[in-house]
Amino acid sequence: MSPITPSPIGGYNARYVEYVDVFTQRYVNPSATLKDGLLLFDSEDGSTSLVTLLGTKPNKIYQKINIYITQGQAQFVINEQTTTISAGYLVTIMPENTTLIKSASTDFAYFATIVYPKLSSLIYTDIGYIYSNARLSLRHFISPVSAEHMQKVRELYNEMKHDMNGADYELKEMYVRCLMDVLIIENINIHKYNPMLLQGNSNSRQYDTYCRFLALLNKHAAEQRTVYYYANLMGISSKYLSFVCISYSQKNASTWIDEAVIQKAKALMVVHHYSFSDTSNALHFPTVSSFCRFFKRVTGTTPKAYVKSLS
């Protein structure tokens, strides 16, 4: 592969930077923009802006990235694992992964969507699924795309790009969102993964409580592991919070909390290379042994065995 060497981005003084919006760097112009919601990048103008943008030290991304490779190949580094991906593939990278595109062939061509969390949440609700960082974090998908399917998603992308760059009109953002709804459904079909179905009424007060709990969980799971803490923040009972969670996800609040803590533990050990002792301290466990017991209870394996399985 004849590499395109990305331009370095200054100001990065760590091995990677957490939750940086690298997609709005001043010297890179997206192909189209929907403010605070959606960015489109492609190589139609002969540039490799996305490669340049991500070709720096790894960044922990809080957007959802979908890259459709139509020609050539690129070398991706996701959570420090390097993979070369060729034409005819879709790469979907969920939030909280550390990501970069290390290099690309000179004929590399692609189109890509960068979806911000708020819009992702709205889209998943539109199509009847639950969007949750606690469930989706540290996941990525690489799947082949048939020529017919690639043509279909390309047409959706081109229509979004045309409208996003065109004149404003009433309900323009809603129309683009509808197109993105369809594109996400196509991606789910390509990857063949099963998002969690939305069980209840998304317009209800209970659903607002459920979404607020997931947002609080994503923010506080490293420090707080009791249902009472989250229920108290929202001014409701622990019993009611668990009822709401079961109504919408068939999992109680305690299970959600355990899984969120495990996701953060895995991130610390795999991405940050924390020791078991440092991970235990970061997650506010009283001892390393208590952390290891918790990890095994939730996952069925020890932290040591889990990390070893990834090496």
C-alpha cells in the first residue's frame, strides 16, 4: 500500500486525547454539515480530508462514525488494534473507541457520516431502538457491503449531502434526519447486529426518566454503583426506577449499572492499559480483590483472563 502520510495536529501532549471533537478542526472542511448533529466527509473532491483529520495520535471519539470504502484501502487503528480494510466494506465505530486512520492507499476513496450523540439518540428512537452509550461503547463493526447495497447507501448519502448544502427550507433538518434514519437501518442490515428494541412509548414521562437515567449512568458509573443514588438524583424511588428500566429494556437498573461499570473497567484496562489496582482505584472499589470479584460476577471471567484473551 502506497501510504498517504497524514498531517500532524499540534497541541496533543498525551498518547491520545479523550472525547475531542477532532471533526471540527479549522483546517478541514466537511463535505456537508448539520450543526451539532451530522457531518459528512467524502473524497469526491480528490482530497483525503478524513484521513488527514484522523491521522494523528488516537482520539477517544464521542460521535458515531460510518465509513463506506469504495476504492483502495486504509489502515485503521481502533483501540490500538490495527486493521487494513479494503474497498467494499463499511466500518462503523461506536462512541468511546480510540480511533485513527493511520495511512491510506493513494487511490483511497470513501464517503462517511459522523453522527453526534443527540442525533443518534433521536434516530434510534425514530426506528424503534434504544441508543445507549452503556450498551454500545467500545464496539465497532467491519462488514462487507454488496455492490447493490453500496449503491443504495451512496444514493442516500448523496441526497443528504445535496440537501444539507442546498438552500434552507421548512423542515429541512427533519428531512435530512429521515434520510439518516433509513441509512442507519441499512447499516444495521449490513452489519447484522441487533440493537435493543424500544419496548415502551417513547413520548411518555417514563421514557424521559429512562433516558435521563442512562445519561446519568454514563456520567457517574465510575463513582456510583447503587440504584438508590440514581433514583435519588431524579427524585424517584429505586423500585420505580427499576420498573421503568424493565419496561423499556427488560433489564433492571442494577443490571444497567453493573454493565456500565464493566464497560468503563474494560476501557481502563484495554485502552488506557491501567493495572488492575489502578482500575480498582479509578472505579472507587475498596480493594483490588473486591473489584476482581465484581468483574467475575458480572462477566463470568476474571479481569486477568479478560485482558489475556485480547492479547
